[in-house]
Amino acid sequence: MFTGIIEATGVIEALTRVGSSARLTIASTLGHGELLSIGASIAVDGVCLTVTSVSSTTFSADLSPETMRVTTLGQRRSGEPVNLERAMRLSDRLEGHFLAGHIDGVGVITRSLQEGDARILTLRIPSEGTDYCIRKGSIAIDGISLTINDMVGREISLTVIPHTSVVTTIGRKTVGDRVNIEFDVIGKYVKQLLGR
């Protein structure tokens, strides 16, 4: 489980394709010392991955064919930044919202508007996700826990405060960029139970 509070950003060092799978290597300070170990779970742009190797400056993880299909990671390039969050501990303070790191789909930024020192982003989300979005509800965009301001059809708007713009990759996103989306896990369970 994750919280959507980004711990660090890293830079993609390599994406090595192996058939329909791939190996992702990321340069990051989380590769140092005891911060990360082989077998640990880490969210990379919101995608839960298993660490397969660690050095003093990098770590690697394997991308399954499913991960390549439903997330943005398979289309990323060397030198691009990514958001990183280690799995939460039971003793941690829950400052974002519950995230599984299981991406539901990819959204596209359709508008960006500066409002004071904040930035208002509008995203077009997959149609199957509209049931899980509510005004003032939570959503994860590239692993970042954010609040939905409003929703019209398949478009949601979000406010990004200056701190979030600086410490995550969302401040570098522009109109047309694709982002990983994880809808609220509690909402998904509620819908499943009510559907029965």
C-alpha cells in the first residue's frame, strides 16, 4: 500500500525491452544504503513495482506485459523524471489516501490554467473511471494523491499547489501529456459490493 505522498523523484536511466516485457533502471537517492532492498515494493509514477536490483545510485524493476499495456512506463525514455514512493509501514501517518499502486488507466491533460500561485489541471480520464470520481474525492495522478475539484463528463479538474509542483514531476507536465491514474480503491470495492 502507498499514500500518494511522493518521497523523491528519480530519472530513468534505461528501459530495456525483453519481448513484451521490460527492465526499468532508475537513478535515485533511494538507491542508497538501507532505503531500498531487493524484493521491496516501490511506486514509480504510481505503478507498484518490485525492486530486482539495487546499487548505490540506481535500482531496477521488471515491467510485465500488463504493466506495459496499461501504464505510461512502457513509452518512457532515458532521462525522463519519475515520482517515487516506498511502500507505507503500518506505523506511518496516512497523509494522502490509500493507494494499491495498481493503475486503472491512462489519462491525458487537456487544459492547464494558472490561478494565483496554484495551477488548475484538467484531465480526460478513461470512461470506466467516471463511477469512481466525485467532487472533493481523491485520485492518484502519476502516484500523487490529489483532490478532484470538479467533474464534467470524462473531464476532471485538480488544483496543484506550488509545493507539489516543485517536489513531484507534475509541475513539468503540459497539455497533451499522458499520466497514470489510480481511482479511489474504496470506491471500487463499494461499487463491486453494491453491484452484487
